[in-house]
Amino acid sequence: MADSSYPFEPDRFDEEADAVSFHGAHRAEEPFWRQNLIYIVIIAAAFITLLVLLFLIGGMGKGGDGDDRAADPTGEQSQSASPEPSEEEPTDEAPAEPDRSVQVEVINAAGINKLAGAWRDTLKESGWQDVTVSTADNRQEQAVVYYRDEADKATAQALADEVGAGEAVQSDEYDSPITFLAVQRPGEQGGDNGGDGGEDNGEDQDG
């Protein structure tokens, strides 16, 4: 290697340097993709993730109500029809049987001779086991069935339905668990309840 500014005579090292090309001191520049490889990988991963999310969201939207309805067209009909059996269930339940062993006191509240005794015989024939009779101090216009305890409400109502006394009423005015104020003879519909009052005079205690 000769240079006009080089003050020394060429030697064998200069000759060897001229025989070989330049190496080691300078490297070729790296390509753009290699210099930015990390950024390219991050952008590609983000893009792929976005595509996957869009695909999943789109699939969920398509697989919603439309697919369910298409797969099961009778779904809405079955749901709308399901409440109907529940509404009919109470009608299928049989009413509770009255406890006919509960004490029932029949009070002659119309002044009709032997009225309470007639009801006592009728109730015993229908299965009521413990029936007593007495006479009211004051006359009543309508038949009423009273009960003391809530536990006897159903039985009292069954008796009220049987004797035509309407709705049973809870009251602690009477000592008997169930009390029936009678104003008509058994089997009578309407009529004059006090027509025979003069013949009674409170003598219905023995029925």
C-alpha cells in the first residue's frame, strides 16, 4: 500500500495488506425488518388478537336469540303455556275434611220450640259426634256459626256450609269450640222464624 504522505518505505506488511480486501472494521447495515423485528412481532400479535376478538364477538352475536329460536321453535309456546297448569293446581286440591269430633253447641236463637233439639239430631245423623243444645237469651235474625280457635276454622266453615249459615265467624263469646245459632228448622228455606215463639218460652234446654 503506497501513500505519498507515508514517510516510510513499503515493507512486507504493506504488501500483505494490499493483497487482501478490507474486513473486520466495517459491517454491512442490517435490513429494516431485522432492525425493527421486535416491533413487527408486537404489531402482528396485536393484529391477530384483534382478529380473534372480532371473530368471537361476531360469533356470540350470531349465536344468540336467533339461533336458539331456530333450533327450538316451540320454546316460546312451551314457556307461555307453562303458567296455565299452576293456575289450575289449586282447583285440583280437595278441601280438608272437617273434624266432626269437635264439640258443637246448637243454640235456639229464634224461640222456636225444640229447634235446637231438631238440629242436634240432624247433625248427629250427618256424623257430628258431640252436639249440645241451649237457648239464647235474645232472638237472632240470621243463622251464624262461631268458632273460638283458628285451628277449628275449617271445621266451623264446613258446619256453616252444611246448615246454610254463610261464612263462619271467629269469636270468644261462647265457651264451646264451635257454636251454631239456629233460627230455622233443618230443611226449611225462609219462612217466619218466630212464629212459634210463644210455645217455646226457653224450654228448649233438653232439645
